Amino acid sequence: MIGCMCIHGFTGAPYEVEPLVDYLKEHTDWEVAVPTLPGHGDELKLKGIAYHKWIEHAEEELKGLIDRCEKVYVVGFSMGGLIASYLTVHYPVDKLVLLSAAAYYINPKQLFLDINDMAKDAFRGNLADNEMFVRYKRKISATPITATLQFRRLVASVRPILNQVTVPTLIAQGESDGVVPPRSARYLYKNIGSSAKKLIFLKDSKHLICHSEERDQLFHAILEFLKKKPA
């Protein structure tokens, strides 16, 4: 049995990776685990939660998969990519997939374009239909500053151990991502220690890469990578 764990991002929930999870379930017989990190989910309750609690929860889920499965893959989206990298260093993970992984965050140029689109939609009276506005309005108001600091601490703690990631790694990044800039993917590709690593960019994809119009192309590449036998 093969196990695959998919980890959502900061202030997110399993819905962020749900299209990929559905794809993997449709095309494989793998056990797919999708944990909800402490304080996350449909209702955010992040106050007072330290970043190591997010890691510990993912660790417990991973240990269960390792006990039940012969091989285990880990997929991490955004902050989940940093957690996935940490797990890969400390546990017997066979392959790693990083999606819009937040080694760096906030892409000023793209964020300006997204805000400009929001302003246009607001002027037309269509702001409620703007995907970026709808997805992030609630998050901004429900995220305490202390939680953001914990997110930054997590990123700072994982960056120095990226060179200890030695398993085959696939890194995917949207070029139109206003939250995580393309340089984050390049940084990961440069600093991850694996000799078997691949970097792909999706031209029109924004941050929620699993919900992008290019998701079919992405999911095919992920499954092909995970199923490929080592050379």
C-alpha cells in the first residue's frame, strides 16, 4: 500500500488541496490523508497556537501512514510545503511535492495587479464575485498578528534544513501567484539537497494552484512524478 499526505497552507483548510486529493483517489488506490492543522479549517482559531503544534499534528498523521503503508509520499501547499519538507528530513518519506511552497512570501508585482483587479471590480459593483477578495477577506480579519509571527518562525526554522532533503522532489509554482513569488520556487530548487529534483512553472496560475485552470496539467505531472520508478 502507498500512502500520500497532502498538507494545506497557513490560514487554510483541506479545500486548498481537495482537487488534487480527488484526482489521486480517482487515479490510484493509495491511502490519501489530509490533516487539518490546529486552529485551521472552516473556522479559524489561531490565537495562542505555536507553529510547532502545526508540525506535531502533521507528524502524528504521517506516523500513522508510515505504520500502515510500504511507501509514503508527502505533498505540501504553501506553508504546508515547509512542513512537508521538515517531515521529509525527519521521517522515511519516499518522495516530496511542493506546491506554491512559501520559502518566501508576498509577490509585490502580482499582488498590485490583483489589488488593481479588485479595485476595478469594486468600481463596477462586482467585488463580491472577485475570487481573490472572497477567499482572503475572511482570512485577513480572522488572523491575529501572533499567528502570522508563528508562520514566519516556521519558515525561518525550516529554511536551514532544506539541504537535508535528499528524496526525489517536485516543485510547482504559479507565475501569477500574488502570495508566494516565483523566486520562492527557485530558492527551493537551489537549496534542496536532493539530486533528483524538478521545477515546473504554470504561467497563469495564482496562489491556489490546485484550483487553477492549469490544474489538470499540474495533477498529471504530479502523478507521473510520484509513479515514476527511481533510475
